[in-house]
Amino acid sequence: MSHNPLVERLMAWDRGAPLASTETLPFARVPDAERLVLAFVRMGGEASPWGVAIGRPDAPPRCLTVPDPRNRDAHAAFVIDFASEVLAHVGHPLHLGDEVKGGALGERPFPAQALRARQLWVPGATHLEMLHLLDFRYTLAATGDEARLKTLRAFGRACGWLFRESTRPGQVRVHDATARLRACFTFPAEPARQAHLGYLLGWMGDGSGAAREARAHLAERQSVGVTLSPAFERDTLEALLRAFHDAPDAASRDTAAKAIHTALAPQLTARWELTVQAIRALDADPRAQNPQLGPVLDLGVEECQWQYWHHEARGVRADLTPEEKRALGSHPETDFAPVRAAARYFQHLHAYEVTSNELVHGDRVLLERSLDGGDGFTGEVTAVGRENNARSGPVRWTVRCPADESLRLREESKVCLVGSRKRAGAIVSVETHDNTRTVVVELTDGITKTAAPGLPDAIDPAWVGRSVTFLDRGAVGISQRKAMFVRSADGPGAWLTHAAPLPEPSPAGLVRPDLVEIVKGLQ
């Protein structure tokens, strides 16, 4: 299959159906008990959500609405109604069930296994942005009942962490259903139209190409973002809102609020159900999940522990002062610390390196893309031995491959054997004669059967004549070390990350003690 996006879309159009864009799925399939689906709606002129549909994909959702989100108390009550469900799913220490046992409050162990497979699904990118807005609105909430404020602030911090986690490369905890479908399939449509979840789902399923296209165009007419369609607002909501605000008494206002809820519930349910359809489509896909997902999941658990759980667990301790608790977590607007921003940049770079370097070993299509980019080579082993016929030490493989294939690697480039990342070394020489390229690789790691289970020893002559593929080993770990070094106040960039420049001194003004004479002179 071609790896040019335009060519792939043309091939999908010719077939009349989406094409699988990878050999495996780049995320884990988990039970419905580990999934939570969220969908929001709001009016075009408002920022805060008017309603939310929330629930596991194997049961009907709960639809909650607020008739006037500008009313702080009403909106807070609306949020409180589903905040505990979000906090329990994300793993807040005060909202976990039997997953964590033992230890005093604030000192319980991190429930790595309980939170490892948790997934949050939303219909699209605008619903992720709503998490950021809720972070802004409630993380710094300062007025109201203190018990309620604790829940609202915890909810705001959870939304903020979920939003930030959704931006980390390779993360598998917060899922934009639309983006997941685009990553797993090539759709026969221009990229701009692929931002609509219903449109993508219309192309999937049974039917001819013409039937799929008609179904997609029909689904495209319905709004799937957080903003309601102008026609619905004009024809349905305006009269209901007018009745709510003009209600002469509490009973009439409650009746109008129920009418607004009745009107918004189908909008919420439609968005929520589209997300569940996307989950079911991915569950039904015959492709298996990438077998090399382990390190990616491990990194996600580590991020959950240190970017969320650690702060929340300390925040519930009674021995910390309010000032110390205020420093926990992240501000919704900025981190106020250049060193933290620099460290997070390198952590995101590390996440990208881990994801790209691990998943390529479990997916043939990803491997082909790397080879097309010159990041590796495939050839036949023609010789196996050690330098100067030594009894121990590194093993050298001579690999013969076609010279017309692109190769970005050079001498001393670090490489590893596809299918066994632990069997790795460096290129000793690259020579080209006519149409043949000869590459000598010196293997220093994973050369025994114990270090590379399922494979013969690297020195075994049985390797001669076998076809092997080597890839750029990647610099996994360097960015993580940089994230640690950038926190040091003694590094070469400490003047930038650990200190702010002193303000320019104000010019010394003239000191005049005779103030009365000055005023008289101005008259």
C-alpha cells in the first residue's frame, strides 16, 4: 500500500470504503467498565456547557442540563451532579472505591493497576477544549460553600489534567473519537470534512460506495461539536429560554427548565451515541492492538502518577497549609515557571520517541514507512563472526541489501533488529558496489538467547542466509534525561529557566523639598 496520504485517499475512493491505514491499532482495547464517554453542548454565544451526557458505553447515558449557565450557583450545582463520576474515573484519591486499601489518607499507594487501562472518550476536539474551559472555571473557584468548593476545585484540576494529557504524544488515556478513526483508517474525503464524526461513521459499515457516500453526507448535516446548530437555537431554544427568564414564579421557572432539558437531551444523546458507535467500530475491527504497546502504557501510568495522583494525594493531607496545597497541580492558564515548562517539553519529546520507536516494531505498515524514509534497511545476512575471531565480545553481521533503497543511516548510527529491540548495536561500515549495498553491523546488546528470547544467539551461523531488518534505534531516554537536567540550577541555561532579569532601575528624579513653592509656581 502507498504511504502517500493523497494516493491512499484516492485508493479508498476507488474502493468506495475506508481503508485500514495501519496493520495494528495504536491503543489498547479495554472492557467497557474502564471507559467513560463524555459529550457536551452549549449555545453559540456562551462559553460554558449547557449540558453533558455521561456514562459507560454499555449502558444508557445520564443527560444533565442547566437552563442558564451564567448563573454561577446553578452551573456549580449542574457540575456537582457529575463531578464525582469524573473524579472516580480519573482516580482521585477521595473518590476511589476498593482499588486502594491501607495507608492513611494522603499516604495511600498509587493504584497503578487499577488506573492503567482507564480511558475517557469524547466525540471530537471541541469537547476536549471544553475540559480546558472547565479547568479555567473551577480550579480557582473561590466563592461558595467550602465542602462544595473542594469538589469543584478537584473537578477543575481533573479536567485540566485530562486536557493536558490529551496533548501528550502517544497518550492512550484521553480519546478523541474522530481523531482515532482518522488515525486508524484512510477515508475517501478531503481532510477538512474528516473533522465530523458522523461523516466518518457514515463511510463505515455495509453498503456500496454510493450508499456510504450518501449516508456520510446525510450525517454531515447534524452538528457534532459542542456548539448547537443556529437553526435549533433559533427555532427551539429561543422561545424556551424566553419563557424561563420571564417566568413569574418558581413553579413556572421549573417547568421551563424541564422543557429546556427535554430539548437538549436528544442533542446530547446523539453526540454521545456517535462516540459509542466509533468505539464499537474500533472494537469490531479485525486488527489486533499493537503488541509493543507495553512501554507506551507504562509511560501513561507514570504520567498519571506524577502529573495527577501525586499532587492530589498530597492535597488531601491535613498537615499541609493552604499555601502549600495551592502550589500543587498546574494553573489552568500557565505554570508560572520556565523550568517546569522546559521539563514538560522534553517529557513530551520523550513520549513521542517512546511511542514511535516502540510501535514500529509491532506494525508492518509503520515499519514500511520508516524504511521508505531511510531509517532502516532490509537484507540477507552473508556472514556472522567476531572481529579477529575472538571468543567473546561483540558480534558482527554482514548484511547485503539493494543499493537503490534510500538509507539515511551512516557509520556509527545506532540500530536494532526488528522484532527484538534489545538486540542492537552500531553500523561499522556501508559500502556500495554496482546495485548492491553491504552493511556491517556490530551487535553489542542482546546477543544471547537469554537477552533475546525466541531468537538464536547472534553468533549462531544459522543466521547466514536469513533476511533481517534493522532500524534506527532512536535516542529514547535522552529527552527524559534532559527533562531532569533542565531542573538543575547549575546548568548552562539556568540563567533562562531559573532566574528572571532584574528590572531596569528607574531614573533618579529631582527631589524638591519646597513643595508649596512648586505648587504656587504652577498657578
